[in-house]
Amino acid sequence: MRPEKRWILLAAASLTVPSGAAAGEPMQVPFPPARAIPSDTPYPGTLQLEIDARNAEQRILRARQIIPVRGGETITLLYPLWMPGNHAPRGPLQNLAGLRVTGGGKTLAWRRDPVEMAAFDVDVPEGVRSIMLEYELLTPLDAKQGRVIFTRDFLNLPWNGLLFYPAGHYVRRISIEASIRLPEGWAWSTAMTSKADGDAIRFSATSVADLVDSPLYASRYHQRYLLDEGHQPVYLEIFSDRSDAVKATAEQIAAHKEIVRQCDRLFGTRPFDRYHFLLSLSDKIPPGGTEHERSSENRSSPGYFARWAALPWTRMLLPHEYLHAWNGKFRRPHLTFTADFNTPTRNELLWVYEGLTTYYALVVAARAGLLSNEEARDFLALTHAHYAELPGRSWRPLQDTTNSALLSTQRPLPWPDYQRSVRDYYDEGLLLWLEADLLIRELSNGRRSLDDFMRSFFAGSAGRRPTSTYRFEDIAEALGEVWPHDWKVWLRARLDNSGGDRLRVLDGSGYRTVYREHPSVFQQLSEAEAKQSDHNHSIGMVVGHDGTIRSVRWDGPAFRARFTSGAEIVAVDGERYSAALLASAIASAAVLGREIKLTVRDDNLVRVRTIAAGKGHRYPALERVEGTPDRLGAILAPH
């Protein structure tokens, strides 16, 4: 719809007074109709995109884009917001600046849509066949401004933050040629093919969909390892702002090679023609990951290799994003697929997309030797204990947590265990799929497992494949083909029920959750890295080593004593706070049957509060149930 026609309709609607309306009172103006679903037809012409990333000192990315157009028409340009894998509109629109549009030698005015903030209309004069856009992406300078992607030594290039595309066509049908200039001496990698052209890197023509799905990493320090060669090679590309961080031992690389082999044995074929693990190791870049068809963006600690034994939980990241090549890229929930990057996705099956992937990230990490069985069990003990006592399960079902990415402001929650969060469809989803795996193994007497589901559900020929979508009914039917059971009812009971029923996940695993006086080595390492002490299962709070209360468990002992996160513990039973002193007080108070006196500074007020120690220290662990099959051991065993 032309902009002028849209405004005529809006004006007409605003003059219509519904029957019964009070004279002179305002009436809401209707919203304009939504954009039509794009056409699955080629866009005429090829877009050109040039990126200048040489200003690493100020972290400014400059872009110039040429878009073929038809003269005498209004073109709507879209700036990507809804990126696959983000599950919410995370495009950095707020950091776009300096937009200038020219065509036919003249400056052209642009208009932002009053409702769809990422849509821009440009009236193209008669005879003009292309327009040029020039603009900057002002990347965050620190974490308070958003996720840092550009530093003086590293770049995680988000193509989606640096392009516009014409509305009305599937992004897979819009052709684009891109190039980039990087700081001198920087190494780089991406899944796209390219060639050098002077000081520029030029990429082969591709679709807007594939460009956005092919992130680029670049940095001063880089190391490449070939994890698997052949017709579908797999690479580990390490980038860092420190020369020592990119060095890995032969044993560490062997474990990463085993990720590929274990996934080959799990799935049978690979849904890509090549794959690049893009791994950044920096304390300036926040940890995390994003999946893509032929690569993954992985961000971890600079100690990933150098402090290997101290950071076991970081070793589930690469298996997780690699598994997404099958679950999330090749096959994905039908409501998460959209024709472009500005149509909202619907997330009702994220317990499959992310939960199933999280489960197999743990399994593959153990099978590959990235985690020992003891470390995997310790991680499971912590996860199971967390959800077994999670207050939010009393009112909010797992299914509803798939909306959390849309509700989240990406800021910490005041009462996360009661509100529930994005992590729940990952980690409680993990527990759901572990329970399904154990049930299949039990019903089939060990003849079948969830591995059979994975191999059949994600089956296909080797090499790049068209995306295939799935529905809830497809999941239940495929599980039934592995082993007969009323999977629809079974799944819905776990997805829709609230009330905090006892988790039965570990039944039949050969293990049970117990609580001990001392934390596992896995938990000790985690607490040391986070500089905090986790007393959630005793007094009901997590405390930083500096005394700051980082979280309080809803309706736990600390909650009932009126503690809140953000307050600072100044003293324990009259003595100056230390982590060791608080731990000692919890233990001795339980033995003596007395309360702990904590001096707390909160909102500039200093007061003494008492808290019940209860049973003392309680740290979760998995204990073997003698005389039962060790099904968990069978799940974690290498294939």
C-alpha cells in the first residue's frame, strides 16, 4: 500500500464516530493493516553492500549499500529485527545512525513507518534505477549499552545489523554481493566463499538469507584447526585479543574432533557442505552462542583452553551450536519459520528447538570426552535439584516459558526462580528429554533409545538440504515410531501442568538425587569462577564473595527473613563478612539449632536480621541406586 493511501484511510477512520460514543471524546485510530506475506519470487537485480570495519578504535562500522529500484514508485526498505536463533526482535536498530539516501544524483527523503519502526519508505523519482544508502552502526562500547561485538582487537560482524532489504520478497530470493575492509593484519573467517580485492574482501553473490546466516569473525590473533576433512570439512576457528588464548593441546583438539564423530554416529549424515566453529575467546565479549547452517558463533572465556580443567561447563557450548545444524537449521518448528527478518516468530516449540539440543549437548560433550561422566552427572544433579525445588513451577508451566524470550528485557529479574526465565525451556527442556530417553530405554528393555528418534527424525541426504519444518504432532508421531506410547498425553502432561509436582526425571536412570555437606568439584569450580557461594538449598540465597546477595530463593529461609538481592552482608554473627565465615555459621547453627545473625546494608540502612540455618549445608549430587540398570551411564557412553 502506498504511504499516501494508508494515511487517507487512517484519516477517514479517525473521523468515524462509533454509535454510542460520547460527543467530543477521543476515539482510537485503527492501526494500518499488516504487511502482506512476501512473495516467494526473485527480487529484480542484485543488492551491493560494502562494509568498512577499520575503525576499531571507536568501534564504528560504516556501510554503503546500492539497491536496484523502479523509478516512479515508493520502495519500502526493511532493517532486520527478528533473527533466526534469537527468538525475539534483537536487531540493533537503536544503534543505526547517519542514514542518507541518494538516487539520480539527488538526496532522497526517507520516512520511518509510524508503527513498524524498522520499515523505511523512500519515494524513487522517475528514471532512477538504483538508490544508494550510507549509514553507520555504532556498536556498544560497554556491556551497559548492549552486547559488545567490536573491540580494538576483535569483531563479531552481524550482517543483519548492517543491511537493508526491500520488502515484498522472501529473503532467500533477494540476491546480494557483499564486501568488507578490516583493520590491517587481522585474520578472519566465515562460511562464505571469498576473494581478496586490494584491501577489501569480496564475497560471492548469495541470498540475503544466506548472508545473514554466515557471520564473520575477525581478530588480531587466530588459529585454525581441521577437525574433519573430506567432502564436508569441519573447521575450528579460534579468535582472540590475546595470543596465548588461541593455543590448544593435541588432546583438546582431539576432543573437539570427537564432537564431529559422535554427531556423525548420532545422525548418520551432515546437513551442510562445510562447517566452521567460529570461537571467540575474550573477557571483553559476553559468553554465548548463536547457531547457523554452516557455522556457529561461539563466545567463551579466554581460559577455555588455558584453564581447561577449571571451566568444564564451557565445553557444552560448541556441541550445542553444532547440534543446531540439525535441530534448528535443517529442521525447525513450523511457526519459527518466516519469509523475512521482520515477521515475528512464534516460539511454542522451543522446548524441542532448545531443550532437545541442550540435552544432546550434554550427551555429546560426555561421549566426546569434553566432560567426564562425573562432571556430566554433577551438572545433572545441579539442574535436577534446581527444578525440583523451583518455586515458579507452582504457577507457570514449562510450555509458557517459551514466551520468555519475548517477555524478557534482557535484564536480570528480581525473583528469577519464581518468575521463571529463558533458561527454563533450555534446562527443564533438557530434563524432559532425559526422561523421554530413559522411558524408551526402560520400555524397550534397552533395545531402543532417543538416539533412534534423532537418527530418523533428522534423516536426510548428505550435504546442504532445504529447510524442513515440524509440528507438535510430528514429534509425538516420531517418538511413537521409536516405541509405542501415548506420547501426546505424556508430553502435554509435562508441558502444561503446574503445581510443582515432584520431578520423576531420574526414575529408572540408576541414580537418585541426594544432598551432601560439601559441594561437588563441578560446583566448587563454578562458584570460584563466578566469585560467589551458592547456599540456595540451605538458607536460600546466593552470595558473592564480596558479600553482595546475588539472588534469594522465593519463599526460602532468606526470603522469609525479608532478604532481597542487591543487599550487602556486612557481618556474620557480629564478625566482618567472609564467604568462609558464612559457610561456617550455616554448619554450626544447624548443629546447635540456632539462627544466624547477619548485619545487612540495604538502601543505606544497616540492620541485623536473623535467618534459620535449617539442616545446614545441602549440596546436590547423584547417588547410584545399587541393583538397578545404569541407564544414565549407557546414555553418556561413547558410541
